[in-house]
Amino acid sequence: MVTDRIKKIAHYVILFLILGIMAFPLLWMFRVSLMPTGSLQSFVELWQGSYTLKNYSDLFTTSSMGRYLFNSSFVALIVTTGNVLFCFMVAYALARYRTIANKILFVTVIIVLMIPAHILIVPLYVLMLKAKMYDTYWALILPWLVNPIGIFLLKQYIENVPSTMEDAARVDGAGEYRIIMTIVMPLCKPALAVVAIQIFFTNWNLFLFPFILTSSESLRTLPVALAHFQGQQAIDWQHLMAGSAIAVIPVLIIFIILQKRIVSGITAGAIKQ
Amino acid sequence: MKYILTILFVLMAITSWAETTIELWQFWTDPAIKPTIQNIIDDFEKANPDIKVNLTDLTWANGHEKIVLAFSSGTGPDVVELGSDWIAQFGANGHLADISKYISEDSASFQGWGMANYKNKIYGFPWILGTRVIFGNKDLLKQTQFGEDYIPISFDDLKNSSYKIQKISDNIYGWGSNTAEKHRLYKKYLPFFWTYGAQIFSDDGKYCVLPSLPAVEAMTYYKFLHDSCGYVANQRGIEDAFLDGKIGYIISGDWLLKRIELENRDINFFTTLFPGRKFPGKSFMGGEFLSINDASDNKDEALKLIRFITSPENQIKFCKANRSANPSSINAQEDEYFKSNVHLQTFIKQINLSKNPPVIPDWVYIENIIERAVEDVLFNDALPGESLREARSKIDKLRK
Amino acid sequence: MRSNRLTTLVLLLPWIITFVVFWLFPLLFSLITGFTDYSLISRNPAEWIGLENYKELLTDQDFIISIKNTFIFVFGTVPITTVIALIMAVLVNQRFKGRGIFRAGYFLPSITSMVVISLIFTNLYSRGGYIAGLASMLGFTPPEHGFLYDSSTALFSIMAMDIWMSVGYYMLIFLSGLKSIPSELYEAARIQGAGNIRQFFLITLPLLKPVALFILVINTIKSFQVFVEIFVMTQGKFETASMVYFIYETGVTTAFRFGYASAAAYILFAIIGIFSLTQFILMRRRHPLW
């Protein structure tokens, strides 16, 4: 039993070591964001130096930090909602109705998954311009409403869900849409949660396209705003890290709330099989 | 009463009908200066009720790209702030209006027209200029034989005092040397290049004469500073270290004065003109210009706006808020604000002794090629002569 | 049956629209542009120049270096990320106190903005930064000017950061794979006297193969597109420029040669296509249900 104990301790040591490595950079960011302006040189300062919220309040009073926060949340929420609904619809059709046309469409999903999205910078720009959507929220939302990764994940998942319940409902005379929304969708909750969280964070952190497709300050999302800060000659690490922390905190909060859901969703999926 | 109201409505209708909107794109987004810009724009709108100004902010990171994309798709703004390096590129492609006809009355009272002059057409109105000077740390000099009040006059002075500062301790460096960093590194080499007497192009502009004896000498000199006493980092990193008192000399711009003031940094420093065989040496000059879109329907209003923004009073207002040292307006330069500050004076003196890179459309590419050559010498130990020759053949190929 | 077809169409419509408008059209647009000298800055109309762009690319030293860097990045990060993610998944899959905290902690970097991560590591990797301090504590000599300002360490530093950032995400996917392995299998193995390590190789690993391959595909595609970290941290200097960085730089910065950049983009497209197809074929062979 002693070996068991040693194993347990070793397990925890390894776990904490990894946790330290994973957490340190982010902790460092929070710590620096709370430091008064000035030199960042000494290692000791990290533990002993003083704390201040001034960097944060500076950002909110002298830049449009509130607006950036709103933009990021607004866009990410709409895109996530859209993806959960649309990806599920598409994935369901691809998983259940296996016609030739559907197979071809699934191939398009796979192809798009492999396309380096970054090659689309300029064609998308031109498209947005011609459609009069350049520098509007549409440019930040429309292209990302149906993410092939979401379709891919959900299709794999739905294929593993037995269709017996749907067949039974069909025999009972329930309509297709009702079956999809009230029977299949709840069964897919775990996968939907994975898709939702992935899409939300992907979109929240999206940088290059918002950077290119908008120009107004009022449409800047947080990553874009941070890149703008970085371009400024006179900003110091303390303020830069305060801005970074503001971009991380909402993700942190949402993650803490959603994390349980994801884990329980995964567990639920496992039990079913 | 009804009568008056009707007239009022009609008047309102007329004025709103006659209102012109000017799109203005500009780069000053820093919280310290943005309100001032807005302020100047508000004043302009108050003085010209028939003109509305639509302000859009650009950043150094992607501003150039956005301007190009907008111009190429015909949606460029009426007035755009352009860095001096970009004017020729946009002008040569027909995107900018030639304002040479309208500015005869302004030409004597503003500095910097040369940077907007491509093939005898003027594509931009000088606004805020910029140059770089040497910043030195007095406390570090005090610890050497040179003493606190030392000022390097010749290249040897700079080299020897940097070297002595480097020797003070392991954590102290003589010279702040830029790492490979786009648009920044070559601007540190060119002052030495010019001061040694080298040129990029022959006087008639036809041939690239980049590899020359003075160019190699300048590169060898710069490489010595870099290797023997350089603190190598990006511009921000160098400035951080300088403010922490770890570097003897750095090249920097007026933004560093602003940082020292805003962050309340406790540093005993001086600013001085570039050293040279014949003191003072030449520095690098650039500037922000306001250009008019050639496709704009409101060129007159645009020019009016530009004149307003660049008026001496507004330039002083701007410079005070941004701690900029080099207004383009000569009247503004005479202001007490600049006269009373010894550091600002260094900048104003230096800019008259500075050179700007050639005003040619290909400069943005050539700049890149020169930068690569400097990188190769500093970081890959390429031979100065060879890398400059290689750069010339690339430039020749590009211009063909 | 007819209504069924209509239903299918309605369900697929979001994808059909997105695909045609936001993928097919831009792709064709840039495919065509790849054969022209279309430059965004020029007012002259674009001219058809055939394969010139492709020919020039194959002799462009910058492009070839960017391919090399991208391959180093992909083949350096993807396998290591997968292995570490698997180990981490196994470590946090067991029952123990505080499991949730560890999972959350490991996962957190992967949902943090790449811009933010890059900013943080720019400082940590700098001269006198914490990573240099750690390196000298362990007896290594950190690069004199910092990890990012040295050609021999810059790319590897970015790769290490990338692995650090993404392992948590792939750990989570592995975790969902681990959860789907029926526990009866382990019980049966235990009854037959198989130890933990044998169980891992006999049951866990084979059953995780489809998940692992899925991770490989996704991560390979993502890694071939590496851009933001390079943009923020080194601007492609010190031999870190990736293919997407090359496309960005030639296409929408200094040079604005969109035709040229589009041709480069199509070469990248082809490379990713070849790799992903190979992986898919392997996947099918090993796991016919996929």
C-alpha cells in the first residue's frame, strides 16, 4: 500500500508541475497588469511589488475598452448561436440522409476544412466591399456563421447516435423538424457544447479577419485593439498586460461556467455508448 | 411665429442639403493625442458649419494596407494622413491629387515639401515631421573618465565613450542596437551612412550607388557598436533598458521624451545631435503628411481642412498634447514652447540637418532590401561590401 | 419522399450559402488572380501572365525559406503536441481530488487569444526575461539578445509556445475519447491480470486511434497556417517567416502583389491538401467506420 501512496504523491507532483508551467504565463500577465508603471526588471518585484488597478482604469477612461469588450462579446455570441443551430442542421442532414448530393456536400466540408483561411484575405475584402458590408458588424459575423469544424464534429457524433428513437417517432407520425429539434438535438448536447465552446473562443480570439475587414475604432474587437496598442510606441508592459487581461477575463469566467457542462456532457455521451 | 419657424426649417433643410462630408483617415490613436485631434476637428466643423468631417483611425500595424485596399477599390477617403515613405507610391499610381498649384502661398511657411515632391508634383501637405537624435545617460558617463557633461562630437567619441560605458559592469551596455525589426533597423544605419558621405542613388537618380567606400565604413562602424557594446532588442526593448539606466547611448525620437515625462521616469539624460567627422552629422527625417484623394469630389473643402489642421496654432496644440518636437509649420517652431525646452531644441536643430530617403514609388521595396543587407551584416556576419553589392543588384533588378 | 428532399435542402442551405459565397467565390477569385499580375496598388488593369507567378515563386528564396520554416513548425509541433496531450489526458482522467482544477488549468491557454499569448511570451522570451532566467538556472546559456532575436532559437521558441498553448485543447479531445472507452474492457483486462501499462497499450491506445488521427488532421491543417504568433513576435525576422506570413507580406503589405500572393496561397493549399488526404486515407484504412 505504501507504493500506492508514493504513486499518488508522484501523480500529484507531476500534475502540479504541469499546472505551474501552464498557469505561470497567465499569472504573470495578471501580476504585471496590476503593477504600477515603471521598470519591470527585477524578479523580486513580481512578489513584493505593490498592486494597483490604475492600468485598468486608464484603459477604460482613455481608450474605448468598453466598446471593444462589447464588440468582442456581441460578435462571438451571435456567431456561436448561429453555428450551434446551422452546423447541427447541416450535420444532421449529412449524417442521416445519405444521397449522392449529400456525399458531395460533405466533401466540400472536408475541403474547406483543409483550406488555409488566410488565403482569403483579399477576396473576402473585395466581397465585403462590393456587398457594402465592409467595416460593419456583418463583415465580422456573416462569413463565420457556419464553421466546417462544427459540421465535421457534429456529423461524426450524430452518426454514432442510434436512429431507433427517430424511427420510432417517425412511425408515430412526428414531423422531420420536430424530430430533429426535440429528439436528436437534446441527444447531441455534449457535442453541441463542445462545438459552442470551440466556436465561441475561436471567434473571440479571431484576429486577422477583423483586423482587415473593419477600419473604424468603434468596430474593433479586443485582439485587434491589442494589436493597435502594441503598435504604439509609448505603451508600457503594464498597460499592455492590463488590456490583455481584459481580453482573457471573460473567457475565463465563461469557461468556468461552461466547463462542468462540457465534462458532464462528455460523461453522458460515454454512458450512452 | 409660424413664419419664423418655417424659415428656420427651410434654412435647416438648405444647410443640411449643402453639407459636405469629408472622410479623414489618420493614425493618431494614442489616448494622449486622440482627444486633441477630435478637438481640432470639432473646431473646424464649428468654423465651417457646411462641412462635416468623418474621422477614421488607422494604425501603424495595418493602416498602409487599408489605404491601399481602399484606394484600389475606389473607396479611399478624401483626406488621408500618409507617412513620407508612402507618398511617392500612392502619388505615382495616380491616387493622390497634385496640390502644387494651390500651395504657393504656404510653401515658405512650412518645412518638408521635398518629401512630398515626386516628379515636381506635390502630393501631400507636411504636418508633423520627425527625426531622431542621440539620447545619452549622464549617470553612466559619470562613471567613466569622460564625466557627466561629456557630449560625443565625432564618431570616435561615440565609439570610445560607448565602449567605456560597456566596461562599467556586466549589466551595463554602451549602445542600444536595434534587432531585425521592420522599418526601424535601416533607419538607424542610414544616419551613419549619410554622415560618412554615402548615397543610395547617384545625383541624377539613375543609378544605385549603394556599395561605396563610405557605405562600407559606416556599416563597419555600426557593426562595431553593435558587436562590442550593443544591447540588442527591439525599439521598445532598447528604450525600456535605457530608461532603466542600463544603456549609455540610444537613437530615439521625440516619443521617448513623451514617455519619460508621462511615466515620470527618473533618469539623468541628455539629447544631442548626431556626431560625425564634421559635427553635427545627418540624421534620418520622416514626416506625416495630409494628402487628398485624386478621386475626391470635395478637394476644396479637403484643402480647407488640411490648412486648418496644419495651421500654426493647431500644430502647437497638437505638439503640446503629443509632445511632438517637429511641427512642419515654421511659425509654430518659433513658439515659446519649443524654445524653452532644451530637448525639443535638439530635435528642431537636428531636423534641419537631416535627410529623408529618396522619394520614389519603389522606396517601400528598396527600404526592405537595404534592411536585409543591414540584418545580414549584423546578425549573419555577412561582409558589408558583399551584402551592399547584393542589395544593389536586387535594387537594380527591381527598378528594371 | 419529396418532402424529405425539401427538408434536406432546407437543412443544408446554411452550408450551401456559406460555401458558395464565402469559400467557393473567393477561392476562384484568387485562383484566377494567381495567373495575373494583379497588384492592389496599381491603377493599370491586371494582365494575364500565365504561370509566371508560379515560376517566380520556385526561385524566390524567401518563399522557399518560408516553406522550410513551415515544415519545421508543423513536423516539430504536431507530434509533440499529440503525445503530450495524450499523456496529460491520461493523467487527469483518473479519479482524484481537484481533477477539475487541473483540467481547467491545462485547458486555459488554448482558449486564450493568440495575440495575448504572443505578447506575454515576447516578454518572457526577452533578454533577462523569466525563460532566460530559467534556462540559466538549469545550466543553459540563453541567447545573448533574447530567444526571439536569434535565428537559432526564434522559431523553436515560437514552436514551444505553440505546443504549450494547444496541448490543453487536444487533451480535452483525448479525454472525450478516453471517456468513451467502456470500463468493462478495463475490468476484463484487470481480471486477466493486465497491469496499468499493459492496459494502456492493449486497450487505451488502439481505441484512441481514431481520436488521435482526428487530432493529427486538425492540428496539421491548423499548424500549416501558423501566422499570428509570427506576426506579433518576430514579424518573420530571424528565420521565422511561415508560408502564410509570406502570403501576408507579399500580398497585403509592402509589395501588395496579390497575384503573386495568390499563387503562393495555392501552393500552400496543395501542400495541405496532400497531407490531409494522406491522413484521411490512413484513417479509412485503419478505421473503416470513419
